[in-house]
Amino acid sequence: MKRPVPPACLVRLSALTHKEFRQLWRDSSNILIGIVLPIILILLFGYAISLDVRHAPIAIVMDDDSPLARDVLSGLDGEYLSPRYVASMREAERLLRAREVDGIVRLPADFADQLATGSAQVQLVLYGTDPTSATAIRGYVSSALNLWVLRNSDRGGPSPGVAADTASTGRIEVVDRLWFNAANSSTWYLVPGLVVIIMTLVGAFMTALVMAREWERGTLESLFVTPVRRSEILLSKIIPYFLVGMIGFFMCLLAARFLFQVPLYGSLIVLLLTSMLYLIVSLALGLVLSALTKKQFLASQLALFATFLPAVMISGFLFDLRCVPPLVRYVGQILPATYYMELIKTLFLAGDIWPLILKNNSVLLGYAILFLILAYLGTPKRLFK
């Protein structure tokens, strides 16, 4: 009994895909970009980038050197602040101008007397060129002082209000709960976004380079005289690099879960399917860029400027798009990375929110179809246009 003969299109596709795998294996740069680069990036960015302010240096000026004043300021020494006691306000200002400290906490000479009357004021001067750090330090100082007030009240002692800046505070205890980031760590916010950046760079960069290299070397011309179709050529380019990209994704996923302890509240299956869809979008975009340029250098530069930089700056990776000017927000909403960014952060930190999952995946599916069509039209099977 004769074995069934597979369709000719599958035979051609299998042969082309086999050729691409062998070329991928011979060219170590593709392995470096697809597997090694994601690991380097997520380790480098994951450990190096942090929006948390820790061990911020502050100068302490104690015009009142009483034991009570020292007890009030004892809560400032910890993981988030590094107090540095100085003799005068002039010395503290010199340190602030030299950026040796990020803030100044000053207790007035009559601080103990103010406490005895039920209300005391503490002067706080902050280095304002970095608003994020300044806001964090203000919060740390206010929290430490108000915690002292609360502890003092619990002991049954006087209950003065201690206020940062000018106003006094009353006996108000704020019991807060932080949703979707219980550890209050910027790592939980950044690492899922890093997966998006890596998938964007690796997917678009690999296919843009490999197709442009084929155009430069003229190997595509030799394929044009064979019976292979354009769709088979494109699929043979996508399949090997799709597998390499997914290996890189799994490496990033393992690093996020076990190195940075980022929780995954959503479905792993949904995350995988969503990531596979976005990787197809990135690979197809790389094919479009290579079809437009047909030069490796131009394709690599265009891949960086059209995918990596916008994904970092205006996709919601570092900044909430609702806080940027409308024009920038509209540009960000054009990017496929914006929708994947929202999806992956939601799946990691919030869970399966199906209206958002269905909406954003529909947008990504539309982008995948669009880019595949453009790549198909941009790869005509003829030598001259």
C-alpha cells in the first residue's frame, strides 16, 4: 500500500523551513538575538531599573537637641532614608546644593515646647529637580513622624500633631491597601513591561535582519525562479524565528517568576496565547520593514526607531498614557505594544479581566493580519518592479 503523498505546498514549505532552521543554526547571531539577548535585557533592566527610592540621604538640623526631639526623629533611620546629622542649616544647604543629600529636615529651637502645647511643626526642604524622589521622600518623612505620633498616643502620653511643611495633623490613622501590587515594588510594575520590550525588539529585529540579508545577498532571487509561493517564503521565515522568540519569552517568564518573584494572577494559557499573537505581530512587522528597506543596516535602524524606542517611551511602560499630552497619547494608542503592555500587566498583577483581554487581543489580531498582508504585498515574486 502506497503512503499518501503530502500536498506540494507542504513539501515546499517544509523544505524552506528546514533551510531556515539550518541557516539559523549556522548564524550564531540569530541565537544571540533571540535567546541570549532577552536574558541579558531582563536581568540588566530588572535589576538596574527601579522607581523605588531607598536609602535617600537627608540632612537633619536639630536646633532643639532634647531627648524628645531625638526620639521623634529616630523613625527616619531605616531602609528608605539615610539621615545625616549636621550642626547648622548653612551646612545642610551646602550639602543640598552639592546634591550630597536630597532633603533637609529641620527641628526648630522650641520644638519640645510646641509639642507640649499639642502641635509642632517640622521644616522639610527637598531637592526638586527629581519630582519622583522628592515626592517619595516627603511621604517617607511624613509617615515616620505621624507614626511616632500614633505610637505616642497608644502609650497614653500626649497626642501632639507633627506636620511636615506647615500644617499640623490630628489623630487620623490611615489604613491603606495597595491593589495589584501588594509588595509596593516597582519591580512588579517594570518586569512585565520588560517582557513586552524584549518581545518587540527580538521579534521585529530578527525578521527585519534576516529578510534584508536575503535581499542583499540575492538569495531571494534564486527562490523566485522556483515553484515556491510568496506565502510559503514568508511562512518559512516566520516559523523558525517564532520558535526562537517563544524560547526567549519562556526565559523571561521564568526570570520574572522566580528571580523577581512577580506573581501571575491571570491564566498562564491566556498569557501564552496572547504572547504568541503579539510575537506574530512583531515578526510580521519586521518582514514589512525589511521589504521596505531591503538593506540590513536600514532595516535594523528602522526596527529600533519604529518598535523599540516607541515601546519604551509611549506604550505605558514607564508612564501612564493618561498623564501625557493628547497628541502623545494618540500616537501611543497606535502602537501594538501599547495593547500588549496593558494585557501582560493585567494578566500578571490583576488577573483575567475578560473585556480587556478580548478587546486588546482583537486589536492585536487586526495588526497581525494587516502586517502579514503588507509583508505579502511587499515581497513580489519578480526581479523588477
